[in-house]
Amino acid sequence: MISEAIARQLRRPSGLLGRLVGRGMAWHNEFAARWTLDLLDVRQDSHVLEIGFGPGVATEFAWKRALRGHVSGIDYSEAMVEAGRRRNAAALPAGLVDLAHGDVRALPYAADSFDRAFAIHSIYFWSDPVACLREVRRVMRTDGLLAITIQPRRQWPRRPPADVFTLYEGSEVADLLRSAGFRDCRVEAYPEAHRLPCDCILASK
Ligand SMILES: C[S@@+](CC[C@H](N)C(=O)[O-])C[C@H]1O[C@@H](n2cnc3c(N)ncnc32)[C@H](O)[C@@H]1O
């Protein structure tokens, strides 16, 4: 069972413990990051938004794929903004990446900015997820593709504290996406056995 203290750090890392938890995420979630970006079909000229980038591992994979595009990231943990900027320091001066402190509920981007958007292990913590997904949809371009990667409820042998995590099945996230106005929702499951089996829910604006 994840303790209440660690669950809260996974939701919003802060301080020394938050930095340690961030290192753990970087190690545990690397496979999910590569897999999500493969499914999202990030291209050289893609304009990508990542929500809840944490230690910035997927951010790094994304800008290395989008060298003629751009990656913007937003996270409401100051500790993770620092960690993400450190990991992606090579890309910041060249303007390939910007990493901002902020909340998915009110994104600091103009409408129609991104043709790819993704969030890995973050939606569990969004209060009013449909309103948050509507906000993500606002900043996406028509036909843009969104990927939400989760560890589905059935894959948690021991549930984390319910007052911190809201767990979903992939089909439930697909329903949230439809309610937020997305179309062509589909659920992909990990192609192989993995210690943290995930679902990735894809949808178009
Ligand atoms: C469990 S971590 C996952 C980090 C990273 N995506 C990964 O896979 O390793 C969840 C991240 O989402 C961020 N987050 C949670 N709720 C958020 C919100 N409402 N707006 C922005 N970021 C949020 C947290 O600060 C944290 O960095």
C-alpha cells in the first residue's frame, strides 16, 4: 500500500522527499513515456504539450523527436519544474522546450496551439477531469491527437489512498474524453507484461 505521505508526493512533489519521489518516477515511468510517445506519433515538426511532466523524462524523449517543432510542459509542482528544467537544460536555450509552473485547469496557452498533447500518470489527481480535458482540448488544434496514460484500476493490487488518487479504467477515461468533446477515443493496453501495466487512451479533437 502506498502511504498517504508518498501518495501526496506523487500528486504534487515538494521538498526533499518530493525530489526523491521524482527520481523514482523517472526510473519507473520511462517505459510508459516511450510507449506513449510512439502511440502519439510525435513527428519532427510536432507542437507538443505535456501536462504533469514530473521529472521531465517524457519531455526529453518528446523534444528529441520534435527537433523542428516545439514542446511545452506544465506542472503544478515547483520541485518538478526545477527537476524538469535540469533534465532538459540542453534544449531550453535553443527554444526547443519551455517548462512552466501551472495547473491543467487554466492553461497559459492560446487556443489551437498544439497538434499533440499527453499526460502520463497525472489524471488521477485532476479535480473535475472533464473541465480539465475541455481546457486541454481548447489549446489543441483541430485533428490534434491526445494521449492519456494511466495504470488502470484493475492493475493496482493495492489501492492507493482514495482521498488522493482517483483510479480509472481505460474505458472510463474514454468516457471522460467524449464528455469533454473529443472524438475517435480508443484504449491501447501495454503490448507486453510489465511490472506497471498501463492503458493509453487516445483521442482526437
Ligand atoms: C505521478 S507524477 C507523474 C510524472 C510524470 N508524468 C511521470 O510519468 O513520471 C504526477 C505529476 O502530475 C503533476 N500534476 C498533478 N496534478 C496536476 C495539475 N492539476 N496540473 C498540473 N500538473 C499536475 C504533479 O505535480 C506530478 O508532477
